[in-house]
Amino acid sequence: MTSPVPANALPPPDRPRSGRHCLAVRLDNAGDVLLAGPAVRAIATACGRVTMLAGPRGADAARLLPGVDDVMVWQAPWVAFDPPPVQPDALAELTRQIAAQDCTEAVIFTSSHQSPLPTALVLRLAGIRRIAGLSVDYPGSLLDVRYRRDADIPEPERALGLARAAGYELPPGDDGKLAVRRPLPGVGALTGPGPYLVLHPGASAPARCWPASRWAQAAGLLAGQGQQVLLTGGAGERDLTAAVAAAAAAFRGTASDDHVTDLGGRTSLAELAAVLAGADAVLVANTGVAHLAAAVGTPVVSLFAPVVPAARWAPYGVPVILLGDQHAPCRNSRAVRCPVPGHPCLAGVGAEAACRALDELRTREAA
């Protein structure tokens, strides 16, 4: 648990102030936090202050959300895939820090397979008097607003449904799409001046990954057409993007390739958002960067493994082309590692098909 980020670490919100202070909770990954963005904006319309409690992998995304004033960071033992042990002293410290925020209310955002109740217990012990959450389980006195809708609707709409059930509405003129704070950082030194495409080879789970050889083929094919290609990745994905860049050059039979730029590990999340915002289109698996692209309004070709339903988790509010067998045997398994030999849902997607989909999206946008 780290201390809350000071309020002056985030730009001041452009909204009327009130005495209400809401704690918005989303404890998993960056993409999940971005998908809660419209609901957070609805909360901010009613509350003069919004603090977000996020996990370590979602904290930077929380700082990008319009309407968020402060960010607290907590790695929850009941959410993380690599959970820390439950430690009474750490839970007591979290409870103390939440109590110090003096929140009047809280909304707990979770996926359908997560429970809000452990978090609600901590918030109740911290003295928060009104708590809302999505729960199919009987919550007893832990929730004041229990929202139970669990249909296959887009995750941003599901989160917004919870916010509305708790009495929060988007302001007039808000389209309910994903968004990030503006202005974004200048990234011209990274991207160069011309039009470009972004390929993001990494994913948060192996079951969602397209083979690296296909990424290299796609980059090589696009470069061969004279397209500028930017490879993006987080700090832990430098080796992957470097390998894809090298293999793309080898695929074209050249020692190097001026049309392929490796940005792996070279951007903050805000800078990555700016890179995505300048792209004509993005090729990406079902991972947080797909939602970051949607939040900056960039069309997405999504290499979507059906381990989770696309109806809920596909990029939201932008032109999208889904690639991958959505009826493969792994469908709805929530598998982190592919349970089917050969990974057929994505291995069956060729580099040529991905390049055609990118071209189709660019054509649509130009029309």
C-alpha cells in the first residue's frame, strides 16, 4: 500500500465543487480502469471530489481519467492474479488511510467474476456510510446499493449502469465514450511527422497473444507497402518489440528497416496515449492498450481471443474489426494460458488478414 497521490499531482477538475467526496474503486488492470471512465465522470458530476482506489497495474490509467482528483494504490489479495498474502497490518493501514480521506460515499467497480464484498467490508470499517457495488451474492449490510445486472453488454455500459443505480448521471453532452485527460504530451520526437500505424504485440495474458512471428510478418508487410509502423510496448515488453522489429527486417530481407520504429519501453502511459492518438489505426490484442486506443478515438483491429466475451470486452466507441475465431473451444473460459493445443483461435489469423483489416479501417475513416 502506498500513500495517496497528492491532489496537486492531477490537474484540477473543471466542475462545480460540492461537499460530497466519492471513493471510486477499480482494483485490477489499466484497461479495466479505462472502461470505468464514463461511470467515473458521472460520479464527478455529482461529487465535488473523487478519489480513485486502484491496483498497481491500473493506477497510471486512473490518473488519466477525467474527473479523478486523487489516486490511492492498493494490491488487493482478492483481485490480483499474483495476489499478495492477506496481512492484517496491511489491511488495517488501508482502512486507516481510507478513513483519513473522509469520503461520503463509494462505488466499487468489478468484473462479473469478481466480488465487491471484501472491498466493501474494508470501506465499511473505514466509516464510509453509503456503498454501491455489483454483486450477485447476498451483501448483508456491506452494500447500500446492490446492482445485479450481468448481461453481455459492453463493460463501460455495465459500469455506468451501476453508477446510475447509485444516483449518478453523465452531464448533458457527454457521449459516454471512453476518454482521457487532455492535453496529452507531445510525442513528435518519437513518432516522426508522417502518418503511421501502431502495432502493439504484447498482452497481459498468454492466451490473448498472437504469435510473435505473425507480428513480425505484419510489420514487414506494412513496411514493404511504404507504411510507417510503430511498435509499442511496456517496460517489460522491450525484448518482445525488439525481437519483432528485428524479425520484420529479416522478413523483408534487409539488415534494418527505416519504416519500423521500436518504441517498446520508451513511453509513459500518457505518452503512449498520445502515440495512439496520432495513429491512423492500431493492431492490438485484447489488452489494456486496445482500450487506451479507444479512449483517444483511434480505430482498432483487435486480435481477440474469445476467452472472455467480445460483447463485453471489445474496444468501445470507436470503429473496430475483430479478428480471431469467436467460437473456438476456449470460448468464455477466462483462461490465462490457452487450454487448446496450437492456440487455434488466434494462430489461424494470418498477417495478411491483419494488414487488410488495418487498410479497411483506414479506408473507412478516409471516406
